[in-house]
Amino acid sequence: MKHLLEIAQIIHRVKGRKSDVFEDGVGGLSSKNSKFNEFYEALLAGRYKNDRDAATHLYGCSPTDDRYRQLKSRFRKRLLNTLFAIDQYQTAATSAYERAVFQCNKDWALVRILATHDAPHTAADIARGVLNTALKFHLTEFVLNPARTLREYTLHHGTEQDFEVYDALVREYSQIFEAEVRSESICHRVMLHHQLQTTPAKKEAFRDEIVQASNDLERLYEKFKSPDLYVNCVVIRACRCETERDWNGILAICREFDQFVLQHPHFQHHKKIEKLWLKKFGAYLHLRDFSRGRLDAERLLQSVPEGDSFWFMTLDRYFLLAMHTGQFAEAKAIYERAANHSKFRKLPAAEREKWQIYDTYLNLFVYRDGNEGGTVKLPGKNGKSLSESIVTAKDNRLLAVHHSVVQVVNAIAQDNYIGAAGQIDQLKSLANRQFKTDQPGRTLQFIRLLQHLAKSGFTNLNHNGTAQAFAELRRIPFHYSGVVQDLEVVPYERIWEEIVHNLQGN
């Protein structure tokens, strides 16, 4: 079911009209009473969680029933066939580079189909077009495969000189392709191990690994000068700076990369550029540099398609930078920019929940000013508060931790110490289920700080346990690279200041 939904969403996003997805006629999608129409509409509306839901709704039968299995099979084939009719200018590709990749993929499929059906002349003609585009945009894979096809074609329909030209390309780009595959393997292994580093020993091993990876990639790039190799090399260098907390080093690497892109105007691979941008904005966040971060964020928001996943990701990092630097009015504007967009509701559930958590922090630092009780909520769609559903979130309890933290602060502000103690108990329960490590991160340490505060009866801020817990929190450096477990919507020290202020003011 998830495969069908994935394909249907691509086609709906690109082609839009239902009549463009399936041909007209009896039983086609254009017929209001067709099962195809029901299936397509319900799939996009999210009414089916699995095959059982779909089979029950469409036929009142089990998923193994022949009627449902045949419908699903034919439906899937039509969806896949429709993908071949998508034009490159209908896709989300925004750069000449990405359009070139899309067209090469499409044309190379045609070459293989034509070769299979014994049409060598037409296949060779299209292969030449793929080869020329690939050479212009440094697409190694699409140089290598067409060159091999054309080398074989010259055996019967070319000259010895033609053969030597294509053979030289095959030999040259075979080495480049092997180097690029090697660089991908290094990058992917580093990313995998980065996710698994939980103990001091693993973290130390990871530091050694990333130094070795960086050195290996630099040697590969020096030998082959491939743009793909350069990007992988730069990403790993930025990761190395990140592990060493060298934020200015990351910014220097990103400036170097910007110059590379200017010198290679045909290389505009947005997915790879996005990785570097996230590293850059992470540096701004840790340096608390709102001025430069805002300039880059606004410039980037003008260049990416409004409402796509990276547009929301940009707003996410922009929002956090505003909150961490105390620019709460700016943060409010950024939040509204995201939450009021028509595509906000189409974000994955975990992303929507994260934005809802952001709303609760805005309630704490912005919306309560000038309002009694401090419980003002920004209205969401249809007048419903965007933060109401957080309490029932079951698939992401780490976000529920943040919701409870805000409730603790609100309860203390209202002299509701029983309520605050209850929320702290809930935090302890959540922490026991979520944090399975002997090395406490900042979130776990902040929960321990709140526990000490509750034990002191919310009266003795200088209690040994409380003071020691706060000192320990400050010793753990803030580090956020997009992992929810490390998320701090505002620094925990700033939340503690708010709690202290409320207690002393009472």
C-alpha cells in the first residue's frame, strides 16, 4: 500500500488532473463510478492504512480476494506507466542540472527499450544525445553507459576512429565511476556510524573514522577532479568540523563550496547542496549568529520552491535560530509563515508535531505577553489550536517531553506547584522509556534538574542537588544536527531562567 501511495502522490503532484493520470473510457478514472476512481481518491485522501482497509471499502472482501488483487495489480501498472509520460518541466526539478539528470534517465530507458527491440540506429542516436548532455553536466554514469553502447555500435556501423573515441571515454569514466562509488560508500558509512555513536568509545572511534574518510576523499578528488567527488569530500570535511565543534570552519568550507558552484554553473545538484546548507545553518545556530543566518535564510527561501520539503526545512532551522537568539517576534513570523501555508497539512505527521511543539514554546515566550494566565494559543486551521494534539502523540514521545517542559513552566508561573510536580513525574517516566544510555544528554540532564527542583518543594533554588544539576547541564555542550533527541527549541538554560524568574517573582 505504501508503494501505491508513494507513486500516486508523485503523479498527483506533477500532473494534477485526474484525467491526465488514466485514459478516458469505460472503467477508467474519468468514470465517477469506477473502482479506479474510488481507489485513487481514497488513497490520496489517506483513508487506507493497509490492504485490508482498501479491500473492505471497495469490495467488502479480504485482501486475498481475486477482485481486489486484480484491481490493485492493474492500478499499479497504470500508475507506473503514467510516470513515463511525465515531462521534465512538470517535475519539481528547479535547476538545469536536475532537469538534465531527469532527461538522461528517461532517454536512457528509451535506449535500452529500443536496443531490446532491435532498433540499433535509433538507440545509438538517442545515446549520443544522452552522452553529450552527460559530458556537459559531469554525469559520470550517463557518460559511461552510452559510451559503451556507442562503442559496440561502431563495430558494425562506424569507423575505427569512432571506436577509439568511445573506448577512451569508457576507460576514463570507468575509473571516475569507481572512484565516485567508493566516495559514496565512505560517506554512507560515516553517516551510518554517526547515527550509532552512543558511548564515549564509539564517539572516539567515529572521530578517527571521519578523519580517515576525509583524507581518503581528498586523495580521490585530487586524482579525478569529479564534481561529485568534490561534494562528497566537502560534506565529510564539514562533518569533521562538526565533530570538532569548529563552526567557523564549517562556514569557511561552505564559502569555498559557494565559489565552486559559481565556477561550475552546470553543477546545481540541489539535494547535495542542501546538505551543505544545513551544515552552514547549524553553524549559525551554534554561533548564535542571527544576522548572517537571516540573510542566508531569506536568500535561500527565495530560491527554493515555496511549500516543498526543503522550504519547510529551511524555515525550521530559521525558526530555531530566532528562538535561540531571543528573536521571539521574528520566530513568531517564521512560524506563521510555515503554519499558514496550504501545504503545511501535507507534511509528515512527525514534522507537523514538531511545529506544534514550536507553537507551545511561542505560547510561553511570545503570546502570553499582555494576556492573563499566559495560555494564549495561535489558532490553526479551522480555528483549532495547533498544539492541542500534542498530548496524545504516541509515535514521538521525545516531542512529548518538550510539551511537558512547557507545561512545567506554565504551571510554576500560575503558582500551580502540584501541577508542575505532576508534569515532572511524567517527564521522569518519559525519560526512563526514551533515554537508554548511561551518558546523559542535555535533555535528560534538564529533566534531572527539574526533579531536584521538585524535591526542594520549588522553594530552595540553592539546594545542593539543584545547583549541582544545573552546573552539570551547563557542562554539556549544546549540539543539534537535526536529531529530535538533541532538539532544544530554546536553550535549556533560558528555560531555567524563566523558571527562576517566576519563582523569585512569586
